Amino acid sequence: MVVRVGLIGTGTVAQMMHLPILNDLTGMYQITAVSDVSPSVLKAISEKYHAKAYTSPFDLCKAEDVDAVFVLSPDQYHAEYAKAAIEAGKHVFVEKPVCLCPQELEELIELQKSHPNQICMVGYMRRFATGFLKCQELLAADDRPIEYMRFRDIILEGDYFMDQARQPILAQNDIPAEAIEESGKRRYDQLCQALGADCTEQQRITYTMLAGLGCHTLSAVRELVGYVPEVKSVAVDGEHVIIVFQFKGFLGVYEIVNDQDIVQFDAAIEIYQHSRRMKIKHETPYLRYQPHTFEVVESTKTDSQTITYGPDYHDSFENELRYYHDCIESGKQPKTTFEDAMEDIKMFQDICSKI
């Protein structure tokens, strides 16, 4: 079964990940339509992938040769485009965060209920990483209780890596000024809607970091433990955030730092079970096919051993898109649903309320 795909938004993530992977998975997907607010990028991408160019994303949603719509636009437009795609009878893949405010997400959840045969999935690609899946498997097979968790995203953003990538990114330098202004206002309004009209600048900064980067790790932790932990305390200083969570019977600490120029991508989840520690390590997504490893340390009072799974060269984005195709083909709903994403939004609100 070949799923014909239309992409709304052809920026960095689309150019580096979704477009080339979809193009590689020739037996699963065919790129038939693209839409972007940048005229030059839209033209270049449509020509490169032999897809029809749409200046209107709503027209793309109605196209007869589109089975699934990938919403890869800026966050503040996700809900509007996903709604249009669902109403047009399409399957929908939305990059995280699915929405910035819970009100819009509630509308999407209710809308999908009236379209049960359409597969709607949120792009939490780290939850499809091989190391994550192995960790999940080992947790399910062992009844040792978790005693502590620490997880973090202390990273260098993508520009350093992208500037050295083999494939240059087409810059969206010709977006109309009024579109940029409208986009910024829409984003600000949605953040205020999520946090309250009297929210502070620090709350907006923190919420944006959680929705953009933090949701990868926090949603993965939710899936590993099977529930949403209580937010015990929050310490913030600009783009440095430390959160203490109360899990069932143990504490967990999350660090997110997103403004450093050190060349590193320290994104990890560590689980302590008294005699076992498991560590999921993620590499930057901006360089594909890097080796990933998953480490397990088993110890007694007299001995210790380390088991390293990998290196594994599977791309988490590719794993995710293979999974999505399987969902469409089989008719099963994915694990990363709109309802699942709502748990993150509620958590972000709770975290920011404690700032």
C-alpha cells in the first residue's frame, strides 16, 4: 500500500528528515503535494520531489491525490491545518507539539471522534528509538521497582550540525513581512491562552521550551512509567529549567538547557533500580544515521557488568514513519494520539503554574 502524502510546511525539519525519508520509503509513501509560505522554497521543493505546489494549505488538504497530510508548519498553525485535513477525510501526521493550547487540542480530539477511520498521529520520534523500545521491554520483563530517575536535554541547537551537513537547507528568506507578524502574534496569543492573560515572560519562555524540546523526553518518560508524575518543584533562570517530579514511590529530576554553544547533545533518560541502571542516550537528529547505544549496568556487592546494546544505526524518524504506515495499512490507532499529547500540555501548564 502506497500512501500519497501532502506536506504543509517545508522548513528545516521537513527538508532534513521527513522529505528525504518519505522519498526513500518508496514502497510505503509517495510525495504528491507540498505547501509553504515561502514562494522560493515551495518552488524548489516541489520541483525536487516532483510534487504539486500549493500556496494554500487548505487546497492541499482537499487534493484528491493526497491520502495523508503531514502538518510540519510552525506550532501555532498545527491545529488549524490538522482540522482542515481531518474534515477533508485525510489521515493526519502532526509534528510535536500538536498544539500550543489545550483548547485547540480539545477541539481536535472531539473532531477525530467523528472520523474514527482516519489515523491521526503526533510525531514524538524519540518514542520509536531502538534504545527506548529495548528499555521498555526490559522494564516490562523485570519487577524491580524504580528508585530514581534523571532525564535531561542539555543541547546545542541544530545550526552547528546543519551548517556541516551534506545537504544545505533552503532558507525561507522571502516570507512576506505581514505573514511573519501575524505568525508571531498568533503564537503569543496561544501561549497566553494556555497560561492565562496575566502570564509572565518567564512562564512563556519555559512553556515554549517544554513544548518544543521537552515534550520529547517528558512524553517518553510518561510512556515508560505509564502515568503522569506530580510536579513537586520548579527552578528557572531564563532558558535553564530544573524540575523535580514525584513519581509513585520515587523522585525524578529533569534538566533542560537550550542556549549553550558547546558542541554536545546530552539528551538522556536514566533509570535506577538499586542493582540496575539503564540509560537511553539520544543523539542530535540533525545528523542522520549516527550510532545509538542503550546501556544497562547490573551490579551486586561483589561484581558489576555493563551491557551495551548497539551500536544501532536505525533512524528514529524512519522508525516512526514506518510505524505510521503500518497504522494506516492496518487501521489501528497509534500510541502517540491527540489524547496522549494532551497529557503533555496539562503537565506544561502545571509546571509553569509553579514558576
